[in-house]
Amino acid sequence: MTITGLVTALLVGVTVGLLGGLVLPGRREAPIWLTVAVGVVAALAGTVVAHLAGVDTRALNPLAVFIEVGLAGAGVVLVVATARSERSDSA
């Protein structure tokens, strides 16, 4: 992984994490730092998946970015959908 691929994955992950945490409907039970962290990790995993699939990740490649955005988006949606509140309704 080159610096360009790493920086692209970080930017994609932070962007998707921030937007996903703000755009998805429902209560904000997942903290924004968690959605950003999941977005970054998933985007980095997307870079690895793209590289293993034979996509050139040394330069800014639209297919690699598409894979990063897809995995980061799926990760953020999963975290937001499964986040639970620490408040208990059965007190």
C-alpha cells in the first residue's frame, strides 16, 4: 500500500463515517468517533480487498475508491443499526 492509497482510504473513511453518522435516520446512539473509526478501518480493508482483486491501488483509482466507499458505508450502517443505548427502559 502506498501513501496515496493510505491517504485516500483515510479520507474516504473519515468522510463516510461523518456523513453516515449524521445522515442515517433514528436516534444517535452510536457516537460519532465510533462511526469515523469504523469508516476508516473498513476503507482500509477496502484498499486491501481492491489490491487482492488486482485493482491498482498505487494511484487514485475510481474502482478502488468505489470499493472503499462500499465497505466503509456498509460498516457504518451496521454500527449505527446495531448501536444500543446504555439507558435501560426496564428500571
